Amino acid sequence: MAARITLPVMEDKRPVRNRTRRRHRPLVLLSVIAITIYGLYAFGFFTSFTTASPPSHHEPILASDPPAVTNAAQHVVPAVARELVPLEAHIISKCPDTRDCLRELLLPAMIRIYEKVNFTLTYIGTPTENDGVECKHGPGECMGNIIELCAHQLYPDPKIWLGFTMCLTKDYRAIPQRELVEDCALEHAVDFEKLNECATRDDGAFVGYQDELYGPLKQPDILRARWRGMERLPNRAIG
């Protein structure tokens, strides 16, 4: 009896494998098409974005602006480049003419031009042989001069030291009484203790604020350059 021939197992399963491959072919084809379309879309999108991007309008504006600014700036002088005009007044503290000068001339002018000038007050006195100073209205006036110079040194802002000086000058007959100095210092935010320290240092320019002064009054070295000899000015400048 002839032997029965059977097919191998592999032969039995081969048709199933072929059917599976055929079943997945549409999916593979769709995947390839999708990837191709996506690639073309992406490439076309970025290409169109790059080529269609409008040129920047900032560069032409920046290129045209500087000449206009430059032409306008040619007629403008920066504030830092402008030099302050020196303005100096020679006064003495216990003098009615000083009061009138400050009140009627200097103060109205400074309100209008204080940002354009370098304003200083110079006090008139006569140097002595013992390195002191004689003042027109006596030692009390020298003392008042020193007080006002100290205020200028401690508070460079003209609104402070000039206001303080004006306050003293309104009652010039009472200079250098302590009560007057304290009131004016309080009114114009001047530190009375610092003012007193400035006026009394450098080997006894003045020992405290007193109503009576004894002996010649010597000015501090730091203020020495601010004095002027009385003989250098006409008599009408002296109160």
C-alpha cells in the first residue's frame, strides 16, 4: 500500500501569510502617500513663508531718520555744553544797601536766571597785619559775613543759602545774634549746629554765637579766598 504523502506544515500556512501581506499593502501605501503629502506640504509651507515674507520697513525708516535728527540737532546746544555765566556780588552783612540790593535786584534776577549763572556773594573786608579782617560795621559784621559764607559752603543750592542770607539781611541790625540766626536757619532748613561748627573752627574764627564780640575776628582759611579788600572797591559800594 503506497505511503500517504502529507504536505509540510509550512506549506499549509503560506497562503495565510500571503493574505496577511496583501491585507497590509493598502495601509503601507496610504502611509507612504501621507508622508509624501506631508513632506511636500511642509516644504511648500516654509518655502512660501520664506519667500512671501515682506521686507522689513524698519531699516528704511532708520536710514531716513538720522539726517532729520541731525539737522534739527545742529541748532540745539546741549545743556552740558553751555557754560554758566559767572555772576558775583560784593556785599557786607550789616548794611541797608545790601538788604536793598538783595531784595530789589539780585533776588528778582535769580528767580529768572538762576539756572544760567554761577552766582556767588563776596564779602568786603580789610586785611590786617595780624592776619585778621576789619569790617566796615565792626566785628559783628565780620561775624555775620562768616555765618553767611558758612551757609554757602554747607548748602551750595542757591535756593537755600541765598534764602538764608536774605532772611538775615532783612533784620541786618540784629546780626549776628543767636536768636536771629536760629530762626533763619529753621526757616530755610539749615542745620544750626553745622553752621556753628563751621563758623567757630580754624583757630577761633568765632567762639560760639554771642551778642558781644571781643578783639579782632579772624576768618577761617577755607573762606579766606572769598574776602575782598575794601580799598579795591569805590566808597559807594560800602554801606
